[in-house]
Amino acid sequence: MDITLINVDHYIRENIKTSLENPSISCFDEAQKHVYLLMERDSCPRFLNSDAYLSLTRKSRTMWYI
């Protein structure tokens, strides 16, 4: 079984552990909101400003006719 680690704070991690004692469909909702917020504020803006992404957008503009 693969285990994927996510970066959530101690408070969220403890809430997940507690909620797993009586699991429900919303056990991971708070963690999911936190991860999306991190992506929105950090990962996505860094990617959109990265050299890799910017070079791809330049290529697609200059080679649109191919």
C-alpha cells in the first residue's frame, strides 16, 4: 500500500485522527480545503511563473500554425 503524505498542520492532522475513530464521508474535508488553499496561494502561482511553464507558453504562441 502506498502512503502519500500531505503538508497539513498539527491541528488538522489531529482532527483527521479523531474523525477516523467514527469515519464519515467528511473526514478529510478540512484537509482537502487546506491543500487546495496551499495550491491556490503557493504551488500554482509558482508554477505559472516558472521557466518551464513560461517557455511552453512562448512556444505555443510562436508555433500556433503547426
